[in-house]
Amino acid sequence: MVNYIWNCKTVDALVSKDENPEVVHTVHWRVTGESKELNSNENPYTITSIGTQVLETGEIVNFIPFSEVTHTDVIEWTKSAMGEEQVLSIEKNIDNQIDLLINPTNITLTIKD
């Protein structure tokens, strides 16, 4: 079981668009997955995925001034723009990487002379 933490606090905004100031158009997202299982240091296994998501700004409806935008708002906008399939793909990729940390299929060995 993995807990996903979405960080969408960094955004790019247009100075203004259609008389609306500071219009968010791109989100720099970071998703960190933390396993319930702990490693030898008693910490969860963690993997982070990062990227950007462009938001639709063609027709602005129900504009929210930037000073009132919450982190929850931006996470919702980002996931909505990505679509459910892309969100699930990101989280599945994190799951797979954590599984490889817990159950490695490769190891590094050193030959002794």
C-alpha cells in the first residue's frame, strides 16, 4: 500500500488574461509515494515523480483570484487536466518503483581480488 502526496504549489501564471490578473496556466507538480513498509532504517520506501501540466485558459469561467487559490484547488485542476488515466499511470509507476526497492530484481556486486 502506497500513500501519494501531491505537491502542486509552484505554478506559472500570465500577468493578465481577459482582464483577469495572475492567471495560472502551468503547474509544476511533484508526486511522492511512501510505502507502508519500512526499510532497514525504519523509514518508508519513497519514490518521487515530477513534471509539468498545462491548464486550459481559453475560456475562463468562475475565475479565482490568485490570492484565494488553495493548494487543493491546484491539485484538482492538475489532476483534471491530466485525466484519470494519466493520474493512475503516474501512481502505478511509483508503485512499481517502490516494489523494486522492496523486492529488487538486480543487485550490484564487487569482485574481490
